[in-house]
Amino acid sequence: MSTGEPARGDRRVCLLTGAGGTLGDAFCRALYTTYDIVAVCGARIPATPSQHEWFVDPFDPQADVPENESRVFLIRSDLTAPGEVERVIDLALARFGGVDLLVNNAASLRLHPQGLVDGDSAIDDFEAQFALNVGVPLRLSARLAQRGWMHDIDGNRARNRNIVNVSSLSGSKVYPGGQAVYAASKAALNHLTRHLAAEFEEFGVRANAVAPDSFPARVPTEKVLQAIVELDAGAMNGGVYSVVAN
């Protein structure tokens, strides 16, 4: 089956990781008719039409069905595996020709409520959490820059291309519950965001982060989603923006 129809008009292309999670699924369901979404996920997939589906009206098989006009471009991937980031970027660029918004949403969260020194669980989980929470956003950002953004300064500025990293309030505060390793990875992601903003500004690409409180338990997922959309539409650069209930 074909990978799908070409990009529509001036719709922005968004490469979204963690598309099968709570925020990723909400992003796809709310915005798949607004963005051309490259939805990168693992075992879980977003509840939206993808290139693997074709919808037919049983009462009028020849009729146009709206779901066929706006489908996410689904890519299953373990982004921490060797070569997977590059494969995903190659597929996205081949499909759409460019990426306007990179949302680094995929994350690993393993809590250690008994602390850092209760056995080796925190030590054993360190590399996996940093690989996905920091290493993947770094690699995706760098590879997109190398394979497209660095060579299209005018296009970057005209299309307001940017990166939004999904961080956490725990990256700047100490919370109970064994979040030390996860929080440290999000603190690293926050500072990586600032460095990306400083370096990528040279060729017209912005970088910011959203740092929400726990969602949907304490903050509505829709509020986090709105923050991402506002950063995409705005001119902010180098910021880490908290998203809290009030």
C-alpha cells in the first residue's frame, strides 16, 4: 500500500515521538486535521486514522470520506536502537520533504520509591532513562538540522520551524516518590533545550520546552497540548515553560 497522499498545501509538518502515549494520542486526535503528523510510537498507536487504513462509506462507496484526507503517517520505532532515529528522519523527509515542528515527547519513567541506594534498581535504570529522555531528543534535533534545517535558513524562518521538548516540573524541583533519575534526565533535557536554542538560532530554528505537572492527574492533558501549540505558533526561544493547574 502507498505510504499516503502528499502533504496538503501549507499544513505544517510535525514529527511527534511518543505518539501512542497519553499526550501523544491527545495531540494526534486533536490536531491530525491541522498538522501533517509523523506519529512515531512503539507498541501503542494513536487513536487516529493512519496510512495503513482506508475508510469507505458503506452507503456510498464512491464518496469522499473525511478520514482519508487527514491521516497520521505512522512509524513504529524503538528510537533508542542504533540507526532508528536516522531511519525515522529519512522516512519523514521522504514523505513530506521537511519538518516544521519536532515534538520530543517520548519518555521513560521508572520510579524508585525506596531511594537511590536500595539495591541497584536506580543505577540499572539510569542509562535507559537518559537514553530516551535526553539522548533521543538530542539525536533527533541534530540529525534534522544536519539533513535539512542547516541548509534552509530562509525556509526555517519563513515557516517558523522549531523544537518543543516535553519536560517535567520534576526537572527543576525535588518531589518525593523516587523520581531522582527521571528528574535528573528532565533537568538535563531542560539545559539541552537552552543549548539547542542558542546554537540553532543561527539557522533560524527555535527550541523551547514545556514542563508540566503530572497529567492528567493534576493538569489537564489539553492544557499541555495547548502549551505546545502556542510555542509552535509563537516566537519564543530558549524557554522552559511550566504548565500547572492554575
